[in-house]
Amino acid sequence: MLPANADAININSSQTKHLLSHKEFDILSRKTAFLSNVSRGAVIDQDALIAALTTGKLRGAALDVTDPEPLPPDNPLWRAPNVSITPHLSGLIFDYQERAMEILALNLEREAQGSVMLNTVNRGS
């Protein structure tokens, strides 16, 4: 079900818990994919996600949802590399899916060129 040659994966499903875990991140690591989750936090095994990000199996992640939500300040996901976390607002925006994919495509191009990405957030390290 999961393509090994995917550049980016956008999760928009609330039907499954831990749809993506260690095995799926191993598959995605073949191309170092980028992950976007706008569905439910529990769809992704968060410990597996953190491991995939810190070991470089994933290029990065954009998360509009986490498990738990809100994410506690001491959660290691805040310190994981290449992660953007937003406050679960994606469902409130008209034509979100189309716009999100446009921005993702532009940012993947910008990243490949070494340019500054759109809509970056300074987490204040």
C-alpha cells in the first residue's frame, strides 16, 4: 500500500491507529520522504516518527495534529529535526488540501535548491 518511491506522504485519515510506524518509516526511508499529517495524531506512532526523524529516515514532517494534543512542552517531538507543528487548524481553511500540496511542492523544490522555504516558523530553539 505504501510506495517506496514516495517523495511526500499526506495523511488524511481518522480510521486507523498507528497507520504509520517503524515498518512504514523504513519503507519511506528509501527515498527519505516528507510526511504531512492533518488527520488525527494517533494515526502515526509518534515514538516511531521521532526515531525516523532523528535517524534521518524521513526528510521532515508537518504536523497539524499530535498525540497527545496539545503536545506537552517536554515532548521530544518539539526537538526533533525538520518538524513543523501547527495547532490543529487545517480543517478550518477553505481549499486547504489543494493549497497545502502547492506549498509542499514549492518547499520541496526550495529545499532541493537550498532556498528559504515558505511559511517557516522559528521555534526559538
